[in-house]
Amino acid sequence: MSRPRWKNWLYGILPTLALFGLAELFVRVAVVIEPSFETLPLPPESAGLFQPDDELFWSMKPNLDLPFLGVPVLTNSLGLRSPEVLPKAAGEYRILSLGESSTFGSAVPGGATYTARSADALTAAERAVGGTRSFTAINAGVPAYSSFQSLRYLESRGLDLEPDLLLFYHELNDYLPSSLRDSSNTEVGALKTDWQLWKERHEGGLLQLARKSALVRVLSLQMARRQIASFDRENFGNPLLEIGLPDIGLPPRLRRVEGAGTDAAAPNEAALGQRVSEEERRKILERLLAIARRQRIDLLVIHPSYRDSRPHECLLTSFVARTGVASLEAYPLLHVEGQPSGALYRDSWHPNAVGHARLANALAAEVRRRFLD
């Protein structure tokens, strides 16, 4: 008499489960499970500005009052570089500014950032015509953020702040190697875009399983280690060239963990792949626009500019041309004819206080023209 089919299935899988259990037990007892690479802390992280964030990888600590790059950094109870966000008042037009370290305002006082100054400029223009609207600007910019992180911030927290206008400033970090993250990054994360890494942590996958299984963690680290060691080619396409920038020559971000094996040779980080792929960046912009339309929120996209930028067409410029989204081109504002190159920047990437003021005045004029007049 033949056995029921379920018994055949059970007898077939039991040895596999037993073998997996023994291997799991052996790894837990006899194997040290550590990554071979770790990411160097980002400068704001080393300065104590960041906290780990399960949703966003990292975020600004709340209630900060710390010096960073020569200026005080103050954050509110939400970890934002703005005054406390009060209940929305009648007649208040609220601006939520999303972006990278230029939005945050590296080496610029909080009240001198383009976010804060744009609200001041809008208020002054409103009073000049006898208007009564008030303008509040909330700075949600975070150093080293990608467009994916800002999108996730908007979806998970930003909409609760009831913005009437979204400012979006993202370019450089999306195109930098995936080793440019906080110190929680390892060789596994360095092989993934921000979106891929987030999905692994939140929607299942090897990383999710590795949190529970020592065996899977060992295997995933070994696979990542071998794959990352293969990135030694020199003729990869430099994505920075696509956004009008030269090779900026970032110093290595991945360092070998002390005691790591010989297979942990330093990889060519520039060839790892960018933090946000072109297809992901397109989806992020489309999702941002869909949220703004669904929530009836005004949207203005700023095309960033850096000290060594060149005017260029890219995915962002084609997006605003195709959709008609309000936009502001930062290049002519921060590269003024007759002024020395870099006069409006404090370093290769970040505008100085005068640059922020120019951005703010142009933003206020564009917001009034597109949304308020």
C-alpha cells in the first residue's frame, strides 16, 4: 500500500530541514559572523548630528544645539533644522523643503539657508502689497540624503506637517557610489541602491532572513565579499559626467574590518554603482509629482548646481519639461558672470550664505509667479 502524498513530501523534506538545522547550529557556535567591510562615518555623523533610523537609514537628532563646520546646528523636537512646527494657522502657507546637505545648509546658520530666507522673502513681498498671508518654511534637508530618502521622509512623516508647497533639491548624492552611506553600511549594502537596500530591510529578502539566520548571514556576506572584490575595472561609465560634473575623486569610504580575511581586498568603489539608478530616479520624481497632485500640494523642483558644474540636460530637466512642473535652475544664480569661479560656494558642493540668499530670492519670486499671484 502506497504512502499518502503528504507523507512522501514530509519524508523528503525532513532530511533537508535537519541538515539546515545542524548547519545553523554549527555556524552559531563555531563561526564568527562579521562583515569584512564597514563604512567610514560621515562627518556630520562623527560630529553627533545623526541617529540611526530604520525607515530612512539615518536622520537628524532632535533638540540639537551643537557646532558643526563653524556654525551652531539647532534642531527642533522633530529633528528638523527649523523652529518648532506649530499647529497650522488660518492663512498660513507652509513650505516643506526636501534635499541634501545644500538644503540642510552646511556651514550656514539655520536662518540663512535658502529655505528660511525664501519664507522671509515671501513674507516681505506679501506685506509690500498689503497681504495678510503668513509663510512658514520647514527645512527637512539632511546631509548625504538621496532623493529616495527624501521621498520616504515625505511619505512617512512629511505629509503630516500639512505642507502647501514642496521644494525638492536633489542630484549629486543620487549619482555617488553606494558606499556613500552612514557607518551602518557593509559590503552587502554597498552592492545595492538605496531603494534596493530599503526593500530588503522592509519587504523581505536575504537581509531580512539574515537577521534571524546565522547561516544565511554568513552566506550572504561571503557572496557579497566575492562580488565586491570583482569591481576592479577602470573603464566603467562615470555617472557624474551625466550631470555636468567632473570626476570629483572621493576618498575611499569602505574600510576593511580588522581581522578580515585576505579575500577582503579594497574594491574600486567608484565602480560599485550609484545610490539611485536612473530608472529609480525617474520613478521617484513621478511618485513625488503624483503625491503632490493627489494631496493638492504645490511642487517646485530645484535643479541643483555645484561649484564645478556645467550647464547640462539630464533626467531632471527632461522631467520638468515633459510634466510642466515648476522648476528653478540654480546654475545661473550660483555662477554669476564677472564673479570669480566658486565665489558663491564654501567648497566644491555647498553654496555659501550669499549663494543661499540668491537662491531664496529667486525661489520667492518663482513661488509668487507660479502659485500665489
